[in-house]
Amino acid sequence: MTSTSSTSAAAPTGSNQASQLPPSLLEKIEEAITHYPVSKRSAALPLMHLWQNHFGFIDESGIEWIAAKLELQPIAILEIVTFYPWFRQTAPRKTIIRVCRTLSCAMAGSYELHDQLCKATGIGSEQEHNHGLPTSPDGKFSVEFVECLASCGTAPVCMVNNDLVEKVTSADIETIVAQHS
């Protein structure tokens, strides 16, 4: 198991992200919109990425705020949030494990890896595994599938918070869980 190190910041939680909008994020949002002079609607994905990267998820106030900023109905933003698996409407836990499910990783066992990580963290099979964010009963872990993590030659791979973990085996799961408990 190899990994590349990076720091992970805890996402602010709260019932109203729009009320917690820092000036630095607002500046990035304003700048992103300038790249789409013909149609503000085209800025929806970049704004949603900025929002989720800052808060960790997009709550209802975020959907409404982004829609208003782009002069859209909130349903237009909600459709995007619920279509793309990367976006989430619930806060990730202290440790979020993203398992790659694209071809190289799938052939190397990522679906089995995902199942084993869910078992090791106590996430039951009855939980939603597509647009929901499967979370452990103790609230410490979230495990989700993602598309390509750009390390096909070292499959299967996962990201533990912001750390890429390559060539993950069943034996590595216990270590990953123990290091983040």
C-alpha cells in the first residue's frame, strides 16, 4: 500500500451554509461566473464544485443560493446535484473513503474492496450506495464509489480523505480503518 499525503480540512456543518459564505469563496464564485458570459447556467457545475469543496456538501440553502445567483429555479441546481454522484447533500464524516469503480479498478477488485470497507466500518448493505452517503453507525466513516482517480496502473485505488492509497488489498483495510478511527 502506498499513499500520497495531503491535508484534510473539516467541513463546517450547520443548517444554513449560505449564511456562512466567506468572502474568499464569494470572490471565487464571482470570478468563475465571468468565464460564462453567454449563459450563467453554464457556470452551475463550477459553482457547485467550489461550494462543495468549501463546505463538504451542498445543503438546501446552497442549492437555493446558487440558483438565485445564476438566475435559475432551484430545481435546475437540484437536478444536477442528484444526477452526479460526486455531489452530495449530506455532510461527509470525519473520514471519507472514495473507492474508484472505473474499469481498471473494477477489474482489480474495487467492488469487493468497497464491500469490505463497508463491512469494516460497520456500514450495512441496506444503506443507499448511489446518491446517498453511506455512513458508519459511529459517525466516523463515509464510504462511496467515485469515478476514475487517475491511477489505473496501481489499481485498485481509493482516496482516504485527500490521500491517494494505491494497490489496496484486503489486508490494507484493517490498517486504513485503524489509522482513522
